[in-house]
Amino acid sequence: MIEAVLKRDRLILVGALVLLTLIAALYTAFGAGLPMPGIGATAMQPAQWTPAYFGLVFLMWWVMMVAMMTPSASPMILLYAAVKRKSEPRRELVLLTALFLAGYLLVWGVFSLIAAGLQWALELRGLVSASMMTLTSAALGGAILLAAGLYQFTPLKRACLHHCRSPVEYLSRHHRPGRAGALRMGLGHGTYCLGCCWFLMALLFFGGIMNLYWILGLALFVLGEKALPRGDLFGRAVGAGLVLWGLLLMGSAAGIL
């Protein structure tokens, strides 16, 4: 019985990734355990920053990252499984792939911890609205747009995007055997994945941390930048738009425009 199930490992893996993304997306859409009115809402009831509330905010960011990033990471995960399928028994294949995926989840978890701490700090200083989860300063919002746009043109961005757009090259250069190697490879590529997109996630502070339209839009952009034939040009074009938007917003806030 077990052997019959494991023979369908490709289908199981694809289904697991789809299910993981769906669960994360639904959890985010229904408020991520935070005191929100309901699906699609952008306002929430202000809450005290207790350890329990910080844990909820951290979990919200983590699950949101899973929902946004898993679709663009799936080709790499599936390719890793396909490579290992040629040399590993099916039972070991499942474990190695799970460890590879766990590397991504750990990287996204570390980022989520930092993002939750940043949200806490900004709320305490009145720079993020506790009820709307958006920036209260137009000038700061413009600065974030400008910085996110400029990041699209940096060497670090290009290097990280290259690894995300070239999974075969990454696997050939960074292959590590065994279970520890699977986790290490997941951590490595997950770090490149985060390096490619982390500044874009700061745009959630501008558009609304729980704004489903911004979440979906950023997720589609990340996927397109990594998967489209000229995703690098697409990313730079969007970056130029963000720079212009940021400058206009900052100029308006300063009374120049």
C-alpha cells in the first residue's frame, strides 16, 4: 500500500505545494487569527502588543510569506525532487524534499520575525496605523517606494534573481548530498529567494499589511519576475515605476508638487 502511494510522488508533491499555498492564502484572507471584521477587510481592532499578540503577528507574516512565495519557489522544489528521484529510494526522496522545503520555510520565518518586530516598532512610534496596518506618513511611504524601486537595479538584486531564474545552474553548483545537504540547499536558495524579494515585501507597509489586493499583486509580480522569459526587464520596468511614484509622493508630501 505504501509503495503504491509513493509511486505517485510527483502528484503528491505538486498537490502538497498547492495545498500548502491554499491553506496559507485562506488563513491570510480570513484575518490570520487577528481581530479583523472578516475576509477582504482592511481595518482591524487595535490591540496591545503582548507576547501572545506578537506571536500572532509573526505567524501572520510567516503564513503570508508562504502564500506569496511558494508559487515562485515551486519550480525549484519540483526540480530538486526530479533530480533526487533518479538516485534516491522513494521514501528517502519524500524526506529529502521535505527538508529542502523546510529550508525555505526557515528563511521566510526569520524574515517574518524581523518584519513583525519592525511593525511593532513602527506602530509604537505612530508611523503605522494599528487599525489599518498602513503607514501614516506619506513621506515615509514615498521613501519606501523609492527605495524598493532603486533596489531593483542593484547588483545584489541581479545576483539573487539570477539564482532564482536559473534553478538548474544552482543545483549543479550547490548540490549537497544527504539530509543535512537537502536542508542546507533549501536554506541557501531560500536566502537567494528572499534577497530577490525582501524589499518588495516592505511595500506591504505602504499598501496595507493585510490588504489582499497588494498581497496578490506582489505575489504575481514575484512569480512573473522569476518565470517570465524576460522577467529581469519586467522587474526593472516595475522598479522604474516605483521610483517615479516614490518621488512624486515625496514631492507632494513636501509641498513641492
